[in-house]
Amino acid sequence: MGKGIYVQELPGIGKRYDVDLGSNTQRISVVVRRDGTRDLYVFAAGKDDPVAVIEMSEEQARKVGALLAGTYFSE
């Protein structure tokens, strides 16, 4: 995909995107399921298990994505 984003096919589930945030202390993964649901995994430094998992619908993920991309502006 893009530099610093690694994609892995998850048979029967969807795809996992591991995002390199440029720091050994920060790591996130996003699983995009076939039904459109997204799971955001947040990892602490040196940990294999996530410290937080957030499940979002496709619409919720688009809202968060718009905020992160800077394309959403409030009135």
C-alpha cells in the first residue's frame, strides 16, 4: 500500500493494516472486515496484546477518518 502501511489478508475475515507510526513506542492496526466493520487496535511499547480495541461501523470509521484527514470542519 503506502510507505509504512503493511497489509495482510485475513482469510474469511478481511484485511489487516499495520501502521508504522515512526516510533517504537506507538503501533496501531486496523482490521477491515468483509461486512464493513472496522476494528482499531492500539498497542503499547513492547506489548503483543492491544491495550485498547475499538469496533466501528463503516459510517463511524468514515467520521473518524475525516477528522484525522482534516477534511471535516465544524461550523
